[in-house]
Amino acid sequence: MSTTRRATPFALLALTLAVAHTTAAPPAAQGEPEWAAAERDALRNHVRLTNPDDFIKAGEAYFDPDGRWIVFQAIPQPNAGEEASEHYAMYVARLLRDDRGGVTGIGEPIRISPTGSANTCGYFHPTRPYQVIFASTITPPRADEQQPGYQRDTGRYVWPFHHEMNVHSATVPEIFDDYLPGVPDAPPRQLSTLISREGYTAECAYSRSGHQIVYTQVDPETQDADIYIYNARNRRHHKIVSADGYDGGPFFSPDDRSIVYRSDRNSDGRLQVFIGLLELDARGEAVGLREERQVTSNEHVNWAPFWHPSGKFIAYTTSEISHRQYEIFTVQAPLSDHADAAPEELKRRRITHSEGFDGLPVFSNDAQHMMWTSQRRHPNDPADTPPSSQVWIAEIINVAP
């Protein structure tokens, strides 16, 4: 899901679910932000990876398989006398680390999307990290026709479904050279189309095997968004989730046997998180959905779910605190250990504690870092600096529910 799927200024909603680990935060140490003290039992060594001096806003970042590079979308600061773009561009950047392996920042971002295009949902190939998929219109999206989209009630927040958006793959020579230094015949920088269908086709992610891509596609006639899986071996598309309402934002589980996604199942704008157990063929590849289990069921907006590498729990974004303060929670995955649990019976935990938006959480494959999009204030920001969505990362202490 794109970082443009932001919180909007709705009335404050009361916290209605029992949440573990929500006791009063320890006092902040001298010079320590209040949010760092509040998150001290879960995260440490927070680093803002993208800078408001470079990007008006940035977010929805993902790790490469080894945690060496990230892909993210951002709107760059315009040059003097120019207007800012309306659309996100797609970037990759090398993670910089200190002697102990801690992340200290990123290298110079490399833009991989065409100028003027609208882009979202980047993801690395699991075995060829120099190949990155993302959804793009490739050319500037048409402004002369009404685009369908998801809207939360009657609020100002709308996420457009650009008809021209499809799934593309970019080859990044810099990543190839980083993984295979000195190897001759590095692939050239190039962009190719992987999935092209009529209507909005986006929200894409690879399976761990790399043979399958899960994605969201909006039917241009009904405007209903459903979830598909594309098999790269036989080039077949399987519709996996076809319920009425906006189904999207899917990711494969670490064992490729399930997917997690969010759904506007009740057509009320309040997204809920689901897990789908996949029907697999003889090769272990998905051909359908054999069972669906609901993870959240409440009056809040719950979206951007992502698997922890253990496969035992999920991180997601929720308006449970307020529509003015989206936060990241973790929740038990209702698989073998909690297969029959109702959503309200699953153990969950609040992870982030800052004003503004926190969401779109992801984990590195080694489970050492969490990366997410946040509007929190950096300690070095001037007091009058307006909130800006940027990419943050922190070391994980314990984020299990």
C-alpha cells in the first residue's frame, strides 16, 4: 500500500481493544525524545533514513534479501522555480552501517522510475536483488479523466487507481556491482513490464521462492479490487481473493503457504486485516484460496500488514488510537497455534508511540530491524518544522505481541 494512503483529520476515536504493553512509558532521559522512551522496550537506535531537505515526503520502504539496500517511494524537493511533482517516484539506496553493523543512514538515492510517472509498491527479487519490481504508469498519468480510488468515508484522503498502472521490473547495475563486485558483463539499467492488465494493477510483492508475484488488480468495469497471484513459470494468473470491496496490499508468508492482506469487506472504508491460506499445486505454488481467517474486526482502519520473519505474528497500521495518530501494532497470526481464535482473542501489542502518522512497517529478513514511515519529529529538527512523512529504521529489542 502506498504512503499516500495517509491518515486524514477525523475525530478522535477512543481506544476500544484491550492492548498488551500499553502501561505508562518510562520517563525520557535527558535529551531523549518522548517517543524513544515510550518505545524503549520494543525498539532502539532510531534513525531517520530520508531527509525532508531531499524529499517532500517519502515512505513505503522495503529491504532487499540481505538487508543491504532498500527501495522506497518519494516526492523529491523541486529545484528553485519548479513545482513539486504530484506523484511518487521510486528510489533505491544502500544502507550505511557502523563498525558494529548498526544502520547510520543511506547512500545517495538512485531513481529507478521514469520522469513524470506515478509509482508505488517497490519490492526486491528474493534471489536477484538487483531486480526490483514496482507499480508504475511509466508515463505521466492522464489528468483528463476521473480516476477511481479508495476513499475513507467522505474525508479528504483519496488513493487514486490509475488505469495506466502496471507491474514493471527495473534492473539496477549498482546493486549488481555491490553484490558481485568485479564480475564482468553487469546487466545494463533497464525497465521491463512484468504484468500488464487493463485497469489499475499494483501492490505487488514476490514470494520467497521468487516464482510468484501477488498483486492487486481493479476490474475496470466494476471498480472492485481483487488479489491475484502470477506464476512466472507458466505465466498464469490466479484470482485468490475475490470478495466484494477493496482487497489489496498482499504479502506472502515466510513459507509461501499463506498471504496477509487488508480488505474493505464491509464497504464502510474501515479496512480489516485477513490471512488467506493458499491452495497449492504439486510444486507448492498457489492456485487458489482454501481458507480465510480474519485478524482484525473493529470500527478502526487496519491496513499495511506485513509478516514477521518468524511467521508467528504480523505488524500492521491502525487508527485505533486516532485518525490523527495512526500507530503500528503487532498481532498473533491465526495459523496453527491460534487457528480457531476470533480476532478479539488474538494477542496484540502497540509498538510505536509518536504524534502524527506511523505505519507501513516491514522487517529485515534477519529480524534485526524494523523500518516504517513516520511523521515523528527528529530531535535535530527546528521547533517550527512541519510534520513530514519520512522513512525511519530502528533495531528491534522485542516486538512480539
